[in-house]
Amino acid sequence: MKTISCLFCLLLLCTCSTKKSYAPADHLSLKEQDEFVAQVIRYISDLPKGVSNEQKFSKEHDAHYLEQQSLHRLDAYYPASDGTIYFMVSRRAPSITDKRVAIAGKLKWNKPGENMAEFEEVFRTWKMKPEVLQQRATYLFELMVKGEDLTRYQINNTSEEWIEFPDGRVFYDKAVRQWKAR
């Protein structure tokens, strides 16, 4: 009887764990994951050739962003209790060998699925082998969700390749929602 009670308590403790899940599938269906990437793709992907930041929302560029969306995958997602959505998306990076780059950020909706009240791209990693990227980017994502300082992982503060942007010269301008040089 004592063994059964101990097993029951252990099972109860495991199910009541406060460990946060960052797996997109734990928060969104496959369709919702795809819709989420579609909602952020114009902020995190390359602009069409010859198009300014102000023109990127024009419907004439929908085909470009649909193609960009197909190249990106939602790797981490966490809806915080204050309404902040933390996310991390990755895409294959140009390289002779298989490498990926991760883009992590956070946003808040005015109304869910409509328009964003806030959007910030918090970091972009260097291109890395997928297994290295998965380990490093997940670690950085967890630090970001906890609100910890990531500056020690920026290239101007370490000899290892973790965060490419921001660095000492490039920063994310939340007002215009794009990277800028100082």
C-alpha cells in the first residue's frame, strides 16, 4: 500500500510540473502553426527585390511571402500569461553543408490574429549545423522567455557564434519593426 501511495504521489508531482513547454504542437494545431508563421513572415524574412519596408504589406507581394513561409518552420512557441507570445522560427541558410539560422522574437496582439500591438525580433543566430542550432537556439529561447540578458552571447561579447544580431552595431528598432545600424 505504501508503494502504491508513493507511486501515486510521484505521478501527481510529474503531472503538476511547472516546466514550460516550448513545443509549438503543445499550444497550436498544425494549421494554427502555419497561420502564425504567415502572420510574422513579412517581419522576419527577406524583402522582395526592389521593395521597401513600407511596401512589403502590398498584396502584390503575397506570392513572395508565401514562398518564404514555405522555407521557414516554427521551432518554439510560448504564450505567456501577460499576453506576450514568444516564438522562434528557423530556415535553411545558404551554405555548402546543411545549416540553419534561427530568428526569435515576441509579440502582443491588439486582438488575437488581427494586428500586432507590439513586435520585436529579439535575436538572430549565426548559421549553424541543425543539431548545434537546435541546442543553442533552444537555450537562448528559454533565456529570452525568462527575461534574462542575452548580450553575453552576442558576437561582440564572445568568440563563439551564438547571436549574430543584435551586436554592437546592429539593433532592432521596435518602432519600425526592422534591423538598423547605429
